[in-house]
Amino acid sequence: MAYKVIPNSNAKIRLGYGETGNQDIAPYSTYQRFVTGVNAPINGSSLITGISLGVPVDENLTWETTKQVNLGVDFALLKGRINTSIDLYQKNTTDLLVKLPQPLTLGGGTLLTNAGEIKNSGVDLSVRSTVIDKEDFKWDANFNISYVKNEVVDISDLPNIFQSINVGTNTNAFIIEKGQPIGNFYGATYLGAWQTGENPDQVAGSAKYELDENGEIVQGVIGNGVPTTTWGD
């Protein structure tokens, strides 16, 4: 929706609201499945091929919902040669769908369940200008910049949630914690490689990580993969 606020001009404000779900859910993730071709001993010695429980399901699973409100302002300067748009928005995702690791006694794998709420808020600025407008030459320039801040508002009664993704042959772990931004990497801080004679308990050339006072590798948040500011022209 757009409403003119200055008569006979192209200045206007925009107000929008919408709700969406999450389409990035694998097919049949909400159904109980079984695994075939599993060998298990029946009489203590002979292996019999059978069927075992597969990935468990949450019978109370519900839709993930994202609600967003947006306020925008469009205006022009210098008789339309400079056009600017500013958008402020806030987006709240409730009943967040996450995969929680399950013990082998329950079939192993991960359980898709609703566990949390995430809030995103930010601002987008876009400037489009006509720098030169001649009969035989025209030059247009564009610039845009966006800032976003996200925060995990709630993850039910869980202290944290670990999520893993596979990149090539490596598995990267993300940690979701209440009050922290989404996209935090969890792991050890890499300090380089051990040098010859630097530490008699370490092999020269092996990886060196941050250690605590007991000599144990420190594990924690080591970075974030979600940029807060992006821009382009």
C-alpha cells in the first residue's frame, strides 16, 4: 500500500505487514520412518535382517510462522534526478523449526521440532540518481546499503541448540543461544601450527589451538557467518 503525503509530488510512505511459513523443509520430514536392511542378533549368534525405527517425529509439530512489519519512505530531489527509498522493518519468527540430535535408543538421527523465536530488525537505504542527462549521453548511478540485527529471543527450555552443515569434506557447527545472534560458529580458536622446539608435548607442524589453564582446548563461539551490513552500487 502507498499513500501520498505531499500533494502534487512523488513523495510517499509505505506500510506493509505479512505472515509467511518456512518452505525449506525436506519432504516427509514430518512422518515416522523405518529403516530396512538392519542386521540384529536374535538368538545371540545368528544375524537376522529386519526393520528398525528411523528418524523420530514430533507429534505436536506445528507451522513455523514469520511475521513482518515494514515502514518505507520514497522521495525525490532535484526535480526527480535523485530518488531515495528508506525502509525500516522488524521480522519475528516463532515456532522455529530446528533439528535436535536424538539418542540411538530412539532411532538416532535428528528430531524436527518447534523450539524458539528469532527477531530480525533493520533498515534498507537505496539511492538512484541521474548524474548526467544529455541528448547524446546519459549516466545513471545507484547505491544501496542494508543493516540488520538478529537475536535469538527464545529456544524453549534448552540451554543451546547445535546445528551442523556439511561443506565439502568438513562439518561446521553452529550454536543457537538465547540472547545471541543467529549464525554463531562454535569450535576451537586456531592459533597456527606448533613450531619445532616450541612445546615438547606437541608435534611440530600440528595445529595449535587456544588452551585453558589446564591445557585443555577452549571451545566456544569463534565467529559469526551472518553479515550485519551489506552494500552495493
